[in-house]
Amino acid sequence: MAVDPVAQRRARARRRGIALAAVLLAALALGVWVATRPPSVDAIAPQRGPLVRTLQFTARVETPARVEAGATLTGRVASVAVREGDRFEAGAALLRLEDDELRAAVTQADAALRQARARQAAQRGVARPAADAALAQAEATLLAAAREFERSRALVAQGYVSQSRADDAERALQVARSQRDAARVQAEANRERGAETAATQAQLDAAVATAQAARARLAQATLRAPAAGRVIERDVEPGQIVQPGRALLRLAIDGPTEFVASVDERFLATLAPGQRARVVADAYPAQPFAARVVRLAPAVDAQRGAVEVRLRPVDAAPDFLREDMTLSVEVVTGERAETQLLPLRALLPGGDDAKGRVLVVDDGRAAPRELKLGLRTLDQIEVRAGLDDGAVVLLDTGIEPGRRVRARLVDAARAIAAPGVRDDEQSGGPMGAMAR
């Protein structure tokens, strides 16, 4: 039986049309399925764990006092006992001037002092007893002259002697009285509060003061350390002529070593005295040590927009620290031992430090949720209330609330490491501080 070629072609055309229609229907169904399927969005389950917020900045070492030491006399330097970097104890001789003339002045003053003491001893041991004896003798002479005068007057009255005899007795009485008065004055002058005693004491006091002044000038010829410390700079050599007012040695005095930093004022609210810190010297990175914030400056530097922060080591300061050494400091400004955590990028825009919103998956749809927030770092935030541990939080904050979504859970490390922090927050501003 012959086959009609036209019929065959028509049959093949029908089969191809049916197959094409089936493909189109499948593609249409797939498109409808894809179009109506909820999008897949990265999400995270709230985590619990510790949270530590730190602030990093650069500081420098500052000793309690920096002293510029110099001579108080004009003279030639005889010797210098220290060099730059040497340590010294309180009272140690740092520098000596030539002092031959000063020593001679001390010897002369000591001799004058011995002479004044000898004069005072002589006044007390010889002059005072002699004055008392002279007074006693004068009083006895006066008594005898008074008796002779009375007897002469009686004899004149009786006519036994002439008036001239009585006149002579009266003159002798007046002389004896004058001598007694002079002896009394001399005795009073040599007594404990008398003029002669005061004069010898004044001479002794002047000699003592002269000797002390000579010794003080001799002591000034030796420049001594006011306290224990270290030599920062030496600007003097033996044989050099020096004068008062010129700094010859610059000293760093021992005491509680402090670390001083200028921190951007926008971090002021996170800093407080007593906060612990980890300090690393740039020159000794393998030897970190602990410190604490001791005080914040009461005023902000208006030109730099910075606040001065001071720290002290918890234990004894390491021996390798030097004046003005550069340090890297990390201060713990906030800490939670155990709390609910979310990546900072999960927060919706428009919140503040205390409140915020996130999108959670509720019955397959994105739903906003109000949260009470706490401690915040650059990449994480503490959730204090508003979120169950079993909630699923969307990381894509651009999803419209109410839209159907499919949550694709990611691990916490990936969610935190994803970009989402502004560059200016990472740099910490012009003061080189960085919050974490």
C-alpha cells in the first residue's frame, strides 16, 4: 500500500507543534513558579556569648617630673659624674665645681666662729665674776665712806675736828657712791640678760651665720640629685665655665610613670577612670603589660578636638620604658560576660543607641521587631530585650516588611565579617583611636 507523502509531512508537523506547545507550557509553568517563589535571604539565629568593646590609640611615656638642673654659682666645672642614660639616687653628686676658694672661706669662717665662742666663754667665765667682785668691793667701800662721813659730822659738831675734815669725808662718800654705781652697771651688763652678754652672743650668732653661709656656698659647688631618676640630656663638660640660670643636665625624676594620649573627643563617653588596658611598647612588642585609666582631662582641646587621657601601669613599670617612648594602648571600655548578640549590619536604619529594629521571619514573611539595645562594637551589638533565642533575623535590611522570604541561615562568623562598617568608624578619626 502506498504512503501519502503529504500526510506524513502533516503528521510530523502536528507532532512538532505538540512538542513545542508542551515546552512552552513547561517554560511558562517554570516562570510562574520562579516568579511566585519567595526569595532566599541570608539570615542568622541570635547567638549568646561574651562581648568586649575596646578602644585603641597611641600614647607616650611621661615621667612625673622633668628637671633642668644647673649651677647656682659661677665657676669652672671640675668633674661631671653622670652621662646620658645613667641612673642616680637621691642626693647623688652629679657635677662638681672647683671649690678651693670656697673651702678657704669655710676655714676662715670657722676660725672666726671659734674666736667668737672663746670671747663668749671669757665673758661668762672671767668678766662676769670680776664685775660681781668689783661691785661687792665698791659697795663695801661705799659703806665705809658713809660711816666715816657720819663720824666726821659728829666730831665737827662736837668741835673736835674742823669742817674741812667733814668735807673730805663727804667727797670720799660721793666718790665711793659713784664707783658703786659704775660697778653695778658693769655687773648688770655682764649678767645673763646684760648688754655685754648680748653683745658677745650677737658676735657669736654672726660668726655662726657666716660659717653656715660659707658652708652653703661650698655645698653649692656640688650639684646633687633632688631625687632618684635618670639623666636624659647632658650639656656640660669638665673645664667649662658655667653660670647660674643655664641648664646643664636634664633629669627624669622617678615616680609613678604615666602614659599620656590625646583621644578624639567623640570617644569621651566610652572612657572612664579605672578601666583596664593592655599596653604594648612599639620597641618591645613581645612584652605587653597591664595598665589602668587614672584620669581624663577636665577640658577638651578645642583646636584638636581631643581629650587627654592618662594611664598608669598596674604593677611596677617595665625597665625598658623610656621618656617619650611610643606605646599602643587598648582600653576595655565595655564588657559583658554572657549576652545575646547580633551582627550590627542586621539593624534597620533609623534607630539610636538604646533602641533599634530588625526583620525576623514570621510565618514565612519579613516582620519588623523592636529591640532594646545595649553595648555596641564596630560589628556586633548586645540585645537586651525583644528577641527570642529561637528567632531568625534577616541580614538584608532592604527587604520590604510583609514580603514572603525564605531564610538561608549563615554562621555567625560569616555574618560578622561581612562588610557593613563605615570607613570613618574604622579609622577612629584624626587622633588615631579605633573603637572595636
